[in-house]
Amino acid sequence: MKATQLQGNFVASNDLLERIFNNTYNGIAVVSLSGHWLKVNDSICELLGYSRSELSNMDIDNIVFVEDLGVHEEKFEQLILGEIDKYRVKQRYFHKDGTLIWVLVYVSLVYFKEGRPHMIWQFNDITNQEKIKTKLRAMLQVAREQNERLSSFANIVTHNLRSHSGNLSTLTNFITDDCPNLKDSDNYQLLKTALESLEDTVAHLTEVAKIKEVESSKLEALNLYNYLEKALYSIIAMAQNAEATIYNEVDENLQVYALPAYLDSIILNFLTNAIKYRSEKRKLVIELSTEIEDEFIIFKIRDNGLGIDMEKYGDKLFQMYKTFHFNEDAIGIGLFITRNHIESLGGKVEVVSEVDVGTEFSIYLKKV
């Protein structure tokens, strides 16, 4: 009675496994070590378009895209030697109708009763995902080419503008040499002012045109504390004149990936801005600190200055020629260039500010 019951349970178990094998959504195949299909389920047939009998009469390599024939070799050898239990590879197959499909193949080794090893291959169709990736790569390539063309265009435009504005300035000097009385003319003074403004604008555009993403291979490991100390020394007279107190709590051992000129410019711009936009109601205090977040070092600069109305100006803060305080020296180019420098290094900048309370800039730089 017990033997009959055990035999019945075994048959029921085999039936269940057979139903699972045939009805699972992903393709499953039993494959010999020499690459022959031994058993396939319905999903494999639907995936590749072949019947069971057609697949049993061909090697797997018959329908593999030629460039993907060797993708199993290294991992297959490790599997046979017992160095790994399973592996996965990405491989292209030809459907019966000739179309190319992308498949993620999971491979494991099994031993049946006879003791002969076979492989279980599980197939997951990733054709749609690969098509999307291909489209994205194409779009990125187009964007990269457009950026290069725009960069070249910007360089040409700024070069030509610089030449023309220089020529105009030279011509006005020639004219005044020939006609000295022109210097007293209101129209001449207006012309001189307009030319000076043009030269300033061209200089700004030239600086902006130079900014482009820096290749990671060109970035250097720089000690943030050392660069900060050098910047503080550079502005010591400015800070003393403003009666500013600066607390430097930056970790002395932190290194960031950057270009020396960019890091100098970033630090100096934020420090001088903090001094420039101080409040007359209280003594200026600037706090410098660092935090680590994932692959970034966050360099924070906090002040108790005038602050910025973020609801009103938050989306314009880093735009070109935008100013938010009535400072005669402000031209609205510094923050624009500084943010672009930060982003070209693979970082970002965030700001929290409140009017008549102060501002905190958080500069994210790639850590070493």
C-alpha cells in the first residue's frame, strides 16, 4: 500500500513539474553540453518561432547571431569546472521569420539519474529594452554632435564679435585723433559707452563659450581645504574691510576631482558674493563646512547676509545677467559661470535662502 502511494506521489510530482515546465511564461530548455536542444517548453517555441521537432534537429549555434557565438565560452568553462553554480549572458538569436531578437540567458548545471550533466537554459526576451537603449544611444549621439556644433558656432561667433568690437574701438580712437573736438560730443560719449558695453558682453560670452564638460581623465585629485585656504588668503583684505568672521570647518583630508582653475573660481565666487551681499544690520558671519553623500563631497557656504527671495527669484538665480540686489558692481554673470563650472566637473549646486536671514550654497563635487 505504501509503495503504491509513493509511486502515485512520484507520478503526480512529475506531472506537476511537467506542467510547470511547459506553462511557465519564460522559455526553458534542457541543453546538452555539446549545444543540442534536448527538451524545450512552449515559450521557447513562441520566442523563436520554431516547433519542438525543428529545434531538436538543430544546434543552438545555428540560430545565434554570429557576433554572439562566443559569449558563453569563458563562463561555460567556469561552470564545468565547478567554479561557479550559474551564470547569465546577453545573446542575439534569429527568429524563424529572420528578425533578430535579444535574449537574456540564465544557465545552470543539473545532473539527472544517469549521472550525465546537462544544462538548464532560461530565456528572457529583452528585445524591446534593447531597442529602447539603441534609440537612447542614437539620441545621445545626436545631442553630442549638436553640442559640438553649437560649441564650434559659439567659438566662431565670439571670435568674430571680439574682432569686430576691437576694430570699432580702434576706429573710434583714430577718429578722436583726427577730430579731438569729438570727445566733447554727447553722441560720441554715448558711442564710447555702447562700445565698452559691447566689449564687456563679448568678454562674458567668450567665457561662457569656453565652458564644456570636462573629461574624467583630465580631472585632478585636489585637496579642497588647501584650495579654500588659498582663496581665504586672497580675500583677506576684503574680508577685514567688511569686518567678516569666517569659520572654516572643512575637513583637511578631503579630496575632490576638479580642475585647479575651476575650483579656484568656484570658491572665490561664492566667498566674494557672501561678502558683497552682506547685511548692514549685523556683523557678517560666513561658515564653511563639508559633508559626504554617496560619491559626492558637499562643500557648504553659509552666510547671514541679505538673503534671496527664492519664491520670486529661485528659478532665475543662476541665469545670465540676472541680479537680485541693487549692487553697482553686479552684472549677473558670476553665478551663471560658476554653476556651469560645477556641472562641467560632474557636480551640482543647491541653494537655500531667506530674505534678511542669509543664504546657504551646497556645492556637490565628486570625491576622490
